[in-house]
Amino acid sequence: IAEIQLARAKEYPNDQHIGEMANAALKQLVDLKLVKPAGKIWAAGELAVRLYHTKDYVGAAKYINIAVDNLPHLTMYGLSRADQLKAFQPHSNLPKFALAFNILAGAPLGKSLQILEQSRSILWDRLLSEHNPIPELQAQDAELAQKFEELRIRLHKPRVPAMAGDRVDGMAFKTPDQYKDAEDYLLIL
């Protein structure tokens, strides 16, 4: 029903009544306990974007944060690493939307960056904790195994924004560059 209402709302963007019905259907999906995590994430993300377009930034931030909170539950969608990666892939943009919507909602920059890093570390934590190839790698290349373990540890830690005096410097972080670490990690895999 939510998908139909959403399609109608996109087809008739100027019809406020249809838009409200779509929002109500999405809210019901988010609130229902029987809805699977992927459905909750989809509904919360769609609703956040709709609220953003109506300039309800506080509502958009609320629902994007609900989507982020449901990310850890995606690991139940498969036992293999490939299945989990497939489940996470459609939601890879959530961290940046969480940052943007929380800033627009007036959340302090430090809190917004914390949500960004929390959502990114949720994704990495789930992926890193599922498979430990170190014993196999140790037998073939001890140096590579040690580098791999160091990268796993660095990627597991959430990045903390650096403080510049009494304000948060959004471009500086206390930990090494997570993007470079992630790239190196994937190369080793």
C-alpha cells in the first residue's frame, strides 16, 4: 500500500491529500513491529526524503536516524559475506543523508558528524566481524596478515571529529583516513 501511495504521490506531486496519504502509509511501515529491517529502512528513508522536500528538516532527520538505527539488523539477510554486502548496498547513501538532514534540522555539527561516523562504522563493523581470514592468510603471508589485522582494527573504530578550540573541525579527524584504510582492506580481500 505504501508503494502504491508513494507512486501516486510522485505522479501527482501537487495533490497535498495524496502526499499526506503516502506519508501516513510510510509512517505506518516504520512503526509496525512486523516489518523487516530492510522495509523499515526503505520506508524511513523515503519518508525522510519526502519530509526534506516539504522543508520539514526535523522530521527528515528523525526518520533518517530511524533508518540508520535499523542498519545493524540487515546482517540477518544472509549468512555469507556476499549476501550481506548485497543487503547493505542499496543503503550505502544513508550515512551522508543522515549527516545532511541532521545539520539541516539544526543538530550540533559534532552530533551530526557522530551520526555519520556511527552509521558508517555500523556498516564496516558488520562486514568486518563476519569473516576472519587471518589464520588462512597467516599461513601464506605473515606480513600481509599483520597489515590486514591492523586495518580491521582501524576500520572497526568510529572516527571522532577533531576539536579546533571550542568547535568541531568537520574536516579533521583524530584517526587515519578511513577511506584509504577501506580501500587497502578491500585490496587485501
